[in-house]
Amino acid sequence: MKNKWMIPLSFVAGILVTILVPILVLATGAINMGADVKPGLIERTLAPWAVDRSVGKRAPKEKNPYAGDPAAIAVGFDHYRQNCVICHGAPDVGGAELSKGINPHAPALGKEGDDTPDGEIFWVIKHGIRMTAMPAFGPTHTDEEIWKIVAFIHHLPDLTAQERDSLRAVTGGEAHHHATETNSPPVK
């Protein structure tokens, strides 16, 4: 009679431990959630995998209707300069100072050979990624504007010197405004 209940009770106990131990670890504050702390192995492995699967399932499969269109790329450039370059930078253009404290880091966009489908880039821009610094631009940008940003992202490897300088002006280039600061209180 005792053996009859042993397997079901062991199964229930296993499920409870599997659920309760992670909750207990989280409830005690044992995991440091500071943005300046390197994520653990499980987070570094599972989070990108989960994001890739989620985006791939939801992203439109269509090609960018503005791919290669110079007028669309120009509009996308303006939006990228206003909203994206501070975190993502561009080839030979570092992100703004605030981007150094983002965890996970904003990916560098426009790399040669990047084969991320247009629809996935569009989806990430439109919907953002939770628990990262990537906001959703869908509430503030039309689908047409977002497709034009995607067109510009594909243009990033071919930036002109003028475009690069314009982006660098937004991020502050290599300037670091703290060089002249001191720990002294302001003089009145």
C-alpha cells in the first residue's frame, strides 16, 4: 500500500521543488539584478534563445518594401539619428555615453554579412524587447517609418563620411564630458 503512493508523491514533490526553489531564490533577493553586473550563464544562454524564438514566431515574413530606396534610406537615417544611434552607434561611431551602462548591451547594427531578416528587425523596432533598453517604437512611429529605418540599417555598412559625422555629432564622438568635473560641491 505504501509503494502505491510513493511514485505519485515523489512526482508531486519533484514538481514542488522545481517550482518552489527558483521562487525562493528570487524572493530572497539572491540574484543581483544590477545593470552593472554580468548576467549568469543561464540568463546569457536562455534569454537570447527565448528572444530569438519569440521574434521569429511573430515577425512578418515579408521583405522591406523600401529596401534600397534612397529617399526611404534618407528618412530612415533621420529617425536612426534621433532615436537609435545613442545606444547602437554605427560603423566607426560609438554609442553615446549612456549606452555603456546598458545590460544587455545594445547590439551593433549594420555589420557586414548580417543576415537578420527584414521582418525581424521591423518587429523588434516596432515592439521593442522587454527587460532590455530596447523600447517599442510602434506607438510613436508608423509601419512605413519603421520599414524606412530598417532600410537605413541595411545601409549602415555603406555610410558616407557626411552621414558618419552627423551620427557622431549626436553621440558626442569620443568626447567625455566628465573630464573637467570634480567631487567638489558647486561654488555659490
